[in-house]
Amino acid sequence: MDSSSQRQQTKLIIDGLLHRCNFAGVPYYIVNRGGHDGCAILCKCYVAGKGAKLYAQMRDMDGALKWYEVFEGNIEVESKADEYLRNEISMDPDLWAIEFELTAFLNPFDADDFLIMES
């Protein structure tokens, strides 16, 4: 199966996660609405009083999407994360950027158990 047939529509992935967030009462804010298919996602996880982490996608050598931490595992002040988001959106208006307010630094797109922790 080639990588193009493995692609899911970005909007469907986001809608599915946000539906789960609504059900679990996890606050989120869509900073930028990107395209419907094949668009990158930036995920900002904010923990009150601690700061923010950014998670982004990139393709590996086999074409599979993987998540990585933008600030290499560091927790940053929220303003630095916001500035990074603004810069990325200005370069790629089709980028999806979503901010989650969480109690732990987890990427909601990559951690199936984050909703359990937030409940």
C-alpha cells in the first residue's frame, strides 16, 4: 500500500479528536484552520503555571507521519510557543494549529490515554 492511499483526511482526524475532547471536557482552541487533506498539524499543549510544549508532524523515511517535540522536550513560556505558531502559520496558511489546556504535557494526537488523565 503506498503512502498516498494510507493518508487520512486531516480534517477527519482533527474532528475525531476534538469530539473526544468535547465529550471529556478538555478545553481547546483552534488557532488556525488548515486544509482538509494532507495538511500539517501543530499542537500546543499548555499547562497553567508551567508553560507550553509544541508538537508537530513530519514524515519519516518510509513516508509515515511521526510526531516530534518542537522545542526538543523543553517546556517554554507560552509567548515563545505562540510566536512559533504565528511564524509557522504565516509560512503555511493550510497548517492546522490547535491549543489544548491540559494538566500534563501530552500530545493529544499521539497519546490515547490523555483523556483519561484529564477526566
